[in-house]
Amino acid sequence: MEAPVTHPSVTVQRQTTSSKAALTLAALIVLTIPTMPFWASGGYIRWAVELSCLIAIAQMWNLLAGYAGLLSVGQQAFIGAGGYALFVLAGKLGVNPFAAVILSVGLPFVLAIPFYLLLKRLDGPYFAIGTWVVAEALRLLTSNISYVNGGGGLSLRVMAEYSQHQRAIGITILSAVLLLLTVGGTYWLLRSRHGLALTAMRDDPVAAESQGVNVARLRFLIYIAAAAGTGLAGAVYYMAQLRITPESGFDPYWASICIFVVMVGGIGRIEGAIIGALVYFFATRFFGQYGATYLIVLGLLTMFMALYAPGGIWSLLTKIRDWPWFPTARLLVRNR
Amino acid sequence: MQWVDAVVQGVLLGGLYAQYAIGMALMFGVMRIVNIAHGDFIILLGLIGISIATAWGLGSAGLILLLVPLGALIGWLLQHSVLNKVIGTDPIPSLIATFGLSIALQNFMLQIWSADTRSLSGGTLSVASVSLGPIHAGVLPVIVLACAVLLTGGLDLVLRYTAFGRGLRASAADHNAATLSGVNTKEVYALATAIAVGILGMAAVFQAMRTTIAPPDGGAQLIYAFEAVIIGGMGSIWGAFTGSMILGVAQVVGFRIDPGWGILLGHIVFLIVLAARPQGLMSRG
């Protein structure tokens, strides 16, 4: 008789000390942002809102390009769509502006479906430029619609009904929700059953398909989810700006920001998008005054990262020490 | 008659777009790479041309003779220093690298030439026109279209009948097998990119003579080239040419309907082709 195969007793470990610390810190930050109107100055609140939008937009692009392999240079389509949906709902249709931000997700969500069905016909790099064309078409279309004041853009006058303090409370709560949905949502997604499929797809789409991952369907779902998340960020961002024009809402510069943030931070890692967003946010605060020279450096740095350090800052950091903040892997630990 | 005229003007505009598009079709067909800085190179070469013309008083033909080799050199350098490092099955690295290059180039040009729009004076050539019955056409646009036809036909013949063309088609079909058969694929790629950017040297002079150019314009030119390639059918040089004509006609007809709709109608035609015939109009598939 054969001896029965004995399995070494193991447990699956899904958190590390560093990740527990990071999760606690992240939860604290999300809970702290809505309290800011009671202790922080208006300038810091603006920083927090902008940074939240930046992290959200970058994280959505990371999910799209890093995991689903869908490189988009047209996410500004959804930023503008989310922003315009807010201005129409709140400014024209009289919906409560804070509720309108949440409802605004509907427009980018609905637009993303036909966009994807069209664009998926394009191969690899052509998909990317296709997303840009779609964003440009939306920009030109918006400039031609007199209901939204064409190229002149819209102002969010209804916000005048609320005091500075009320507005600050509303927008900080929305920023916290935005972070929770985009970063928390990505983390949850990657740790779920779909996360295994997504990680497999990130590493090799063909191999993932052969293991039973429905790559086409997953890509479709990720594209729509990223559109909705990006649209929400657009609505929050333009609520803080109080003004939107086709030129700003659908500005291709948004795509440059996505690419720079994620490539420098580390593509295909949740931590990468966050680090990249922090780097970009503070670099722009300190060096933005140099204008074109600063952007030349950003462009060259992006190219340099693509050529020599495709894993970005996060992969360089993990070489020094592996201390994941948001681990998605399953570690098998042998029981002693 | 107004619409016949619009179609004629559209075809002439298409001659300019064809000069952007055939290089892009060539690079994608051979390497599966899209150079996001494609449009920025047109603007860069155009601005260099304008500066040279002002400094040395060089005519347009002399400028083309100078800018085409310069473009080819830029393309060759780009392939050797950047693109050869990122060629592979994953399209992301090459796109990101050229995207970064595009941002850097645009802002570099802003730094040197400022955001002003500039153009190249064509002398009597820019105002001369020929008439065929009630249709009037500028001599310059006709020359542009003729050059586009010659370039497309010439490139097609080179791909079909020369050793370089065979090597190029072999590298496109199977990179490894071509290497095994003794094709130096890296050199073939570098030549393809040199041709693609070299053509832009001519396109840049025509663009600067026909309209104006400014540092941020590159993105739009990239999009037109791309739309032309997709409308015509990927990988085919004559397809890119035909796509350019269709795009040009769509834009001019759109402008005649409403000035705000010109570029937009081009995008819409592109999206319709993508929905109805994604393999492109000229493709056999």
C-alpha cells in the first residue's frame, strides 16, 4: 500500500505587519479628511481635495493600464463627462449639488459602454490613440452644445447658497468617499476572486485566458469601472473649481498626469499610483513655477522610467525592503 | 457645386494628411509601434524650417532638401536610442516612452519658439491657383497632393521590389525568422523609422506653407494621421493614402456645414468606419 500523501500544515497569510500599519493609517486618513473643515485652513482643504482627486484618477488609470493592459490616453473623456454631468444636474436641473456629484457617475458609466465596444476593435497601441480621439470628439461636441454654453463653459452658481463652511464639509466628505471607492475599491477587487484573475492578466493575458480567465469580459468591466471612478473624481474636482470649460474638462494634459504618476510611482501596484501622485503633487507645488522646463523634465523622466525602470519607484523600494502597504498576494506559511 | 468644391478641397487637404499617415502606417505595420511624438516631429521640423528660412533666406525646395535628411537622421537616432529598447509584444513601454518624449518635445519647442503661431511664406506659390471649369484649386495644395501620390507609390514600390522592402516585410511577418534568415532587423527598423520621420520633413514645409504651426499642435496632427490609417485599413500604405483623402473630405465638408463641426465630422467618420468596418476600407479582410 502506498503511503498517504501528507500535506505539510500551512496557513494562508494575507496581511503583513507593514500592511496592517498601512491599512490603519489609510483608514485614519479617510476618517480625518471630513474633519478638516473644523481645524484646517482653506488652503490645506484644497490640497487634500486635489490630492484625493489625483490619487483617484491615477489609481483608476493604474487599474486600466497596469492590470487590464488597456492603455488609455483618453481618460479626460470621463473627467470632463463627470464634471459636466455635475454642472448640468446641479446647475440646470436643480438637484442638490452634493447628491449630484454621486449621480454624476452615471454619465461616464453610460458613455464607457459604447466607447469600449468601439475601441476594443483597435489593436494595442491603436487602442490608446483611439481613446484620445473619443475624448477629443467629446470635447468638440461639448463646445458645440449651446445648452451647456458651448466653448464658454459653465459656472456652479448654486454653490453660493451654501456657506464656505458647509461647502468645505460637503467636499471633504465627498473626497473621503472618492478615496474609499477608488483606492479601497481597487484593493478590495484585487483581493477578491477577480483579483487573482486580474493579477494573472497583468502578468500574461494569454496564459490567464488559458487558465480559464475570461479576459475580454474582465477588460470590459474594468474599463467601465475605471470610467465611473474617473468620472467621480472629475465631478469632485470641478465642484471644488466651481467652473468647467470643454478645454479644461477634456484637457489631454489629464492623460499626461495619469501616465506620469503611474509610471513614476510603479505601474501595476496600488502603492505605485499613491506614491506617484504624492511625488507629482508636491513636485508641481515646488517646481511648477518653472513651467515648460519642469514639463520637459517630467516628459524625459517618464521616458526614462519606461526605458530603464518600468517598475517605477515602488519596485526600487521593494528591492531595498519588501514592505507592502496593500498586499494582494497570498503567502503560504508553514505551521511549526 | 459648392459641395463638389468641398470634396475637391478635401482631397487636396488629404494630400497633406497622407504625408503624415504613410509613415505611421509603415512603422505600425513593421514594428507594431505607434510613435506618439509623430505629430510633434512635424511641428519641430516645421519650426526649424521657419527659423532657417528667416535666417538664411532659403526657399521651400531648399528647405525640403534640408529637412528630409534631418528628419531621417532624427528617426534613425530615435529608433537606435529609444524604440529598439522597447520593441516587444507588450505595446505599453513604447507608447509610454514616446508619450514622455512628446511632452518633453512640446515644451522644449515652447521654450525655444514660444507659443506664437508661425507660418512659412510661399511667395507667389501660395496665392497661385488653377481653374477647371467652376472649380478653383490652389497650386500649392495640388503640388502637395502630387507629392503625396509620388511618395505613396514610391514607398509601395520600395516595399514590394527592393531587398530592403523584402527585409522589412519579413521582419513584420516574423521577427525571429527574419533574423534567422540573415535580416538585420534592428537596422531595418531604424531605416523604417528614418523614412517615416524623413517624410515628415517634407510634410512640415507644406504644413507651414498651407497654414500656421505652433508648438502645441502636434497632438492634432498625430490624431489625423492615426484616423487616416484606421479608416484606410491598418498596415496598407495605399490604405493610409485613401484614408487621408476621406478624412480630408470629411473635415472640409464639416467646415462648410458649420466651422465648429469640421474636425468633429472627421472624428465622427472615423468612429463610423470603426463601427461598420473595423478592418478599414481598403483592407482585404
